[in-house]
Amino acid sequence: MVHKMIKVTLIKSAIGYSKRQKNTVKALGLRRLGYTIEHEDTPVIRGMVRKVSHLVRVE
């Protein structure tokens, strides 16, 4: 079975945001600005992306 994938890119720094949001960015595997990583499109990942939607871009 082929799983749908989404690309998540960090477009804005987490500096100045809450520790919780910084931890969410780190948990998504985003290390630095412009860094892109692919994840399976699951409800868990979607929820994490929604919480930091002002910092990331999803494709």
C-alpha cells in the first residue's frame, strides 16, 4: 500500500515563540530555515503542522 506523503518546509524561525512550538518544529525534524522534510500524511503529522502553520509551508 502506497502512503501519501507531504513535504514540510520551515519558512520562519521559531525564535520568540513558545517552547511548545519550538519542540513541535523539532519533532517534525526541521532543523534550520529552508529545511524540507517528507512525512507520511497522517492525522498526527497534520495536527503538528496545524499547530505551527505560521512557521511552515506544506506541499
